[in-house]
Amino acid sequence: MNKFYLKEFQHFDGEDDVIFNIVELNADSNKITVAVTKCGKISVTEYDLFTDENGLYFEYGVAGQEHIHIDDFKEAD
């Protein structure tokens, strides 16, 4: 079982709350698949993973301006 499976992160994008749930994290291919819930709509999206001084992250939003770090995800309530 993937230790990150369905971990959750809530993010305010300036207009709406966005909830990310990890579906799959594949470190071999540097990809993450997340279920993104925004305005009551759910989409499943794959993002490329990057690394910075704070660890693994993916880019979200306009031109990837938001860095969503994997270590910020928590167990869903």
C-alpha cells in the first residue's frame, strides 16, 4: 500500500478552497496523481514532481505559481 494514498492537503488559491488527495505517487517516474476537488467538482490529474529545499512538490495554478509540497499532506479526517 502506498503510504501517501489518499493523504489530503487543503489550499486556498485566492478564490476558492482546493482539496488535493493523493491517488498515486511514483518516485521512479517523478509523477503524482491527485484527485483535485474545487467548487464541488472532482478531477483526477497527473503532475510532474520537482524537488526544492523543502522536499518534493508539484506545481499548481496559473503557470505553476503554487508549489504544493508532499510533506504538507496529512491523513484525511
